[in-house]
Amino acid sequence: MKLPERLRFTELIPVAWQNGGGVTREVACQAGDGESPGWRVSVAELDREGPFSIIAGSDVTLQ
């Protein structure tokens, strides 16, 4: 059995949100149809409170 890869938060690349309210760091994803990932796990950091951004064609689950 292969052990999972160790990820370091400091090595995850931050990507700014479209609404400017924070950043997200992608942890893992599965390739989709070329336009969007099949699924994605990410860690988000909020810079300020604001409305939730709707991402067309995505089913978003917050934890």
C-alpha cells in the first residue's frame, strides 16, 4: 500500500477569489471535462466578510 503524499500548507499556492474577499489553496482535485475539475478540495482564507460567490456549474459544499 502506498502512503499518501505529505502536503505542507506553506507550499500550497494561494489564488485570489474573484470577489476579492480572500484566497483559496487547492489541496487535491480530479480532472474533469477540461473546463472545470471533477472535484476539488481546497482551504480558504477570508480577508473580510461578504456575500458568497456563485460559481456557475459547480456544486459547492462548505465545511
